[in-house]
Amino acid sequence: MSSLSNPPIPGNVPAPGMAEGPFRPKHRRTHTGFGVREIKAVEASIPQPLRETWLKLSACEFNGKEQFQKEVVRHVETTLARSIYNCDDNAAYSGTALAIRDNLVIKWNKTQQQQTLQDQKRVYYLSLEFLMGRTLDNAMLNTGLKDTAREGVGELGFRIEDIIDQEHDAALGNGGLGRLAACFLDSLATLNYPAWGYGLRYRYGIFKQEIINGFQAEVPDYWLDFNPWEFPRHDVAIDVMFYGTVNPGPRDDHGNIKKVWEGGEIVQAIAYDVPIPGYGTDCTNNLRLWSSKPSGGEFDFGRFNSGDYEGSIRDQQRAETISAVLYPNDNIDAGKELRLKQQYFWVAASLHDIVRRFKKSHRPWKEFPEQVAIQLNDTHPTLAIVELQRIFIDIENMPWDEAWSIVTRTFGYTNHTVLPEALEKWSVPLVQNLLPRHLQIIYDINLFFLQSVERKFPKDRDLLRRVSVVEEGTPQVLRMAYLAIIGSHKVNGVAELHSDLIKATIFKDFVDIFGQDKFTNVTNGITPRRWLHQANPKLSDLIASKVGGYDFLRDLTKLNVLEKYIDDKTFKKEWMEIKLAAKVKLAKYIKDTTQMSVNPHSLFDIQVKRIHESQYKRQQMNIFGVIYRYLRLKEMTPEERKKQVPRTSIFGGKAAPGYWMAKTIIRLITAVGEVVNQDKEINGLLKVIFIEDYNVSKAEIIVPASDISEHISTAGTEASGTSNMKFVLNGGLIIGTCDGANIEITREIGEENIFLLGNLAEQVEDLRHQHRFGKDVTMDPKLREVCDAIEAGRFGPEQTYSGLIASLTIGFDYYLVSDDFSSYVATQDLVDEAYKDQDGWATKSITSVARMGFFSADRAINEYADEIWNVEPSNIKPS
């Protein structure tokens, strides 16, 4: 194609004196790139010689060890300006990460281009947390480059393990919600689904946890000092407004007076993109994170020159605070406002991005739900429903009913709690001040919904009160979970028990209104790529040797082949040696970080998870059980002690800065450790360890080392849990209640391979009623003994723990620690007895892993795709 057949577009003629030749029209980048039409038009406008030259010079993936080494050295010498003489582990990490990233970017660009050309329906996953962990190791494994990199850096004088350890965890999440989102992104890419994640780019994460004098202290997590995995898109800047007023505007095409939201504070959302590689595929999806900055620039020269030096950067500080920290302390009004600001800033930027991308397709609005599926990961992104409605009616001039029909066919909502008190609510005055137009729209949504309910149930006026988005009180509050249900076409729980409970309790009225079909279950899952292959490579290799390769990483049900080897003594020996090696590795980490020696041959009893203020995860019951074990050991004779199974109790997890009770539990754990670990009389039969600043990379050391892990939430309070799945997949057994996914794990692996305890969900409310109103309700004697020891000051000043003890007495023991404590202690005795039979323990461990095929995130994503999103995989052609 010659330049004559494609004359230059107006305004783009060659400058005078410029050498003549093939001419390329200038391209100005748009926020969402080109649609299919534009891509084809631009491609046709580029002369053939230019296209051929570009293709000849296009970036190529490195191939083999030498090319990899060349890329590493090039980046060290040019990107970092280092040399052979001053290339340390950190520089080697940077060079390796940049070399792997370059390969990834080529796949990433091609994936986005191919998905755009295929013009399929896309999934947009909105999550306030994405607990990604480290990226380098995962990227190498998913793209099949780990062995090449290991050999390559080895010849350059470095160990790949040391290089991997240089990377900071991405501080984009805290608990299971964020880790689930990260697993789902991995599975979406692995299964070739066209999908984007949307979140916030937290500058300091939630916080870095330090234990000082036994207490949790929070310090900033400076994880962004060097992050080669993100790509700033400074040209993708979206204005997001807060405050302001709503005024009447001109009439729209339908004769209705438009509402104009104006006069507010504007903050810019800047996009940062992160490539998400799939395993064994070239599909590389995108995670877009938003960072906040002032719309008027970062520096006010006028204020500075007038002597107001602090004021010159005040707007910058105010704007950047929005994306500074995950979950700011909401015990104060300013913290509540900042949290709401975060949520709206994130969803507003994401929705405008999604809408603009759809508009590039030139499709009619009625096809929006056929091209866009938006999944709300809990209630944090619920304002996206309101924002999309605002975009349609205020900006795109769409009639209300038409807009609402599109909105409700676009969203799906995943609920993550059965606790009524955990359902998110915002005060009406706060929303009125911060988002006045959105409050009007919420009122309208609620009005139209209640009118439809009244037509269907004309004689049940109390129903209107129960299901209203607006909860009456002083002040009124908005029930965000109710808004999410009303604005979504599907609502799912994350475990069978959880899904049944929400339909029978907190959302029962909505089931009556909308019917059973709106509510479904998708049991959570985990990615075996990170949580087996990456975290426990020796076990992954052993499994691969028995099941015929690594296909089980894409089809976890293939693990069932392992059951054939349950009576193979050699296999069992190898299995238990791998477990011991993992325990030795964790013991070394504990020694290096706490200076405390632990016996890797002892039973490693682990509970690592978020420490919640409401105490429903019951770390307090675990540490009470440890105290009871300690008291029993102290009473024994030396001969009796010799018969006991040595145990190392390991805890980890963060308490939110404003969670006083959760911090008290951490202090009790560390205090018990200070006493027990120094007690020479029990001679190491019991050790108590708290691992500070628990995160994904630490979990990758902890999870493979578990003998038993604790999942002991009060029955009916844990939605699902995914750490239970990770521990079992790595050959650890579970002690747990009949709650969340424990029930389905029991069904899959068999009751003989799990240690269950405590009351059932259907008994909980009766027990709570008895605590509050019954007579002669006494504390379990064993627990009373523990409380007496605490109150006697054996673990520090009694007043430190007075609130914790009070929660069991005057607090009516809401989470039933006393009711379950004897069962817990007895079940721990069963664990000890089972552990003495190491051959039987190995049988339980192998059998459990072999039956874990159901708990793959790939299975969960396929269920979402079929039942909720109605989306098909892309056809991603290899590079």
C-alpha cells in the first residue's frame, strides 16, 4: 500500500524540508485505546513499508538462558546504571524482574489487542483489596521461565531464592477477601477469560506490623520504593468530584429537568496497570489500580510565594490521602469520611473507564450488559451501581427505567459475611455532604423498589421497613448490602452453608421478593499455582511424579490419583520428609526473626489470619487452649511429661489500628509466649510464637510447614475461609468447627481426616439466648481455670486483659468460647494421639490432598462465568 493510495489526513502533512517517503499519520493516545473500528482504520492508514519496518523491529521475547542473561545484564548496566562490580542481590532482582517483565509485556500487549479485536464480553472485577504477594516468582512459574532464570542467574553468581527474597509484597490487601481476588485474577488469566481487575494503589498498604514490648505497633509499609511490575498511565486521568451541590439544569430530550451536580472538590484518578499472567497460556490480563492526585497540580506557587509554604502543598496532601492507606481508622468521623471517599473515588474512576471502553465499540446502550459484567467483591464497591445509574441518566441522557434495566443486568454481588453487624452502612448526613447527587439517586432507587414490593405484598407494611435501603434511626443510615442486592441480577455466597444461611437469615426477605433464582452459591477456591507449585515446589514435584506431570495445576481433580499410593511406604516416607523439610525451613525463619528456637519434630499447630475485633475467628480460644495445655504440663510429673507430644503453637495476623480487643488478643499471645518459652521445667514441650507482619510471602513459608491448622470460628459466622484450603492442599490437617468451607472440605476428604469440634450453627442462637436470659449459666471449668490464671497475673497485669475476660462474662460470651472449650480441648487431645501414629498421620495427609480437587479457583471462576457472567474464554494465539 503506497502513501498515494492513503493521502495524509488533514493537519498531518510532512513539515517543509522533511525528507519525503512513506508517511505515518500521528496518533494521539486515548484513555481506553482504540476500538475495533479505529484499529482497522489506523492499520489501513499506515503505509506498507512502514508497517514492515515496524514489524521487523518489534520487540521479541528472549529465548533461552543466554538471551535471558543478556537482558538481565543490559538492565543492570543501563536501566540501573550498575556494573559487575556493584551488582548486589537487590540489583540482580531488579535486572531479573525487568527481563521477565519485558517478556510479560509482549504477551500482555498481544492479549489486549486480541481481546479488543475479538470484541467479546468482558468481566470487570471490583475489589478494594488485591493481596497479590510477590510477583517475580509467580510470573516465572506461570510463564515457564523459572528453570531458565535459576540457571541464568546462577551463572552470573546469584541464587534465584536470594533474588526472589528482595521483592516487597504488594501491599494491596490484608485478609482473605484480597487473597481471593488475587487467586481469581490468576484463574481468569489461566482460563483465558477476558477480564480486568480494578482496585486502589495504596501507597502504604494497610500498615507494616511490628511487635514492640508485646504489643502491635503500626508503621508505614514502603512497598513502592521499586516496583517494576506497574506501568503508570499518566495520560489516563479521570476527574472525580466530591461535595458540591445539585441544581436544576435544562430539560432533557424527554422533557425532564436534568439534575446538575457542580461546585465540588475535584481529585484526579491516575491509572497504574499491572500485568496478570496466566499459567501455561499467553493470556495476560490487566489489573488497573487508581492513585489520587490534586486536579490543579501538586504545587501552588502563589501560596508558596506569599509565604504559605505548608498551604502550597495542602491540596496535594489532601488528595493523595485518598489512596494512601487501606482501611483508614473509622473510629473517628474523619476516618469514616475518608473510607467513603476511597470507595467512591475508586468506583467512579473504574466506571468511567469501563463506560468509555464500551463506547469505543459503537454498540447501542441496550447491549451494555451483553458486553460488560461487573462483579462486586463484597459491599465496598456498591456505589458503582449508583454511579453507573448517574452516568446513564445525567451524562448520557438516558430515561430512568431504561438505565436501571441496564444497570441491574450488569452487576453481580458476592456477599462475604453472615454477621448482620458486619454489613456495611453509611450515615445519610455523611453521604449527603460528600455525594449529594448519589444520595438523591439512592432515594429514587429505594422508592421505586419499595413501590414494587408494596404492589407484590400490599398488606405487609413492616416488610417495607425491613428491606428499605434507608434504615431509620438517628441518624438514618444506608444499608449498602441491600442496595447491592437490589442493583444486581445475581447474589452469591461463598460456601454452601454460608449461602444457605444468608437466604435463611439476613437476606430472607429479599429471597421472598426476588425468588430463589437470584441467589446462588459459588464456593471459594485457591490457585494451586501459587499455593502448591510456588509455595511448596518439592511437594509439587513429588505429586507430578505420581500423577503423570504438572497437568494437575490446571485440573486439580487429577490429584485423586495419589490415593493409589497410600500404602506405598517409599512414597509415604518421601511425603513426610518433604513436610519435615518445610518445618525446618519455618523453624529457621522463626530463629532468624524472633531469636527463638523451635523443634521441627514437634507438632506445628498454626493459626494465621486476620484478627477481628468481633473475635468470631476465635484466636482467643486457641490461646486459652494453649494456656490450659501449659497449666496441665506444669501439674504433671517428669515421667508424665515424657509421654506428651511436643507442640509449637504459631500465630500470625494483623489487627486493624482501631481494633482494641483484637490488639488485646495479640498481647495475650505474646505474653503467654514470654512465659512459656522461658519455662525450663516443661523443657520445650510447648512453644508459643507470634510471627509479625503476616503476609503472602510469609504464608508461603508457613502453610507448607503446618501439621494442624486451626479454623475454629463460631459455627455460622465464617462465610467460607480459604486458608483452610491452602493448608490441606499442602498436606496439613485441620482442627475446626462445622463452619464455612470446613463443611465442604469434610465432605470431600472424609470425617476421618479432619478434627471437628464444637456446637453446630443451628444451636448457636439458642445458646446465646440461654447466656443472656437463662439461669445457672456457668463458665466451663477448664476455661474458668484459664481465666483465673490470667487474672492472677501469670501473663502480665490483669487489667491488660480485663476487657477480654469481660467479653466472656458480662458480655455474655457471644462467640460461645465457653460452650465449645471442652470440646476444643478434647479434640486437641485426639490430635495428639493421632500424631503419635506417624504412619496413620501420613495416610490422612495424603488422602486429604488427593481429595482437594474441588477447591480450585479455576472451578470457581468457571462457575461464575457460566452462572453469573455469561462470558466465554478468549482465543489467545501464542506469541
